[in-house]
Amino acid sequence: MFRSFPPGRLDEAQEHARRALAAFRANGEAYNTARAPTDLAEIPPAAEEPAAALPLTDEAIRILSEENADQRVEYLRRLRERCSGPRE
């Protein structure tokens, strides 16, 4: 399920997640570095821009697969599928 963001505050949520991502990358925190793109990936669908989530979910899946975070990877795969839209 996509997170609920207060109306009019998506930009604020996105900026917060971007700052967190930068900090986690700088500190070399692999798991949290992957969680930040997960949060960012949840924002575009809420803003009706699901395709923007695809590279974020891919990055998070790659990192979390290396961390053996199987539940999070499965969640991200489902999120990615929803963001990909109908299959042709």
C-alpha cells in the first residue's frame, strides 16, 4: 500500500527523503540508503507520477538484495509492478 501523504505536502516529503538519502550515502549505511529510495519511490505514485518511482525501486531492490532484506525486496517488487502500469 502506498503511504498517505498530507495534501499539498508531497514536495516537503520528497525533500526530506532526499536529504535522508544523501546523509545515509555519505555515512555508508547500505540498508538505510536503500530505505530512502523506497520512501522516494512511494511519493511519485502518490503524486500520480508512477514511472518516476521505477529507477528508485530498482536502486533499493539492488541494495536490499545484497543486504538479504527479502521482505523489503518483495514489497519493492510489488511497488514496482504497480508503478509499471498495465502490461502490454
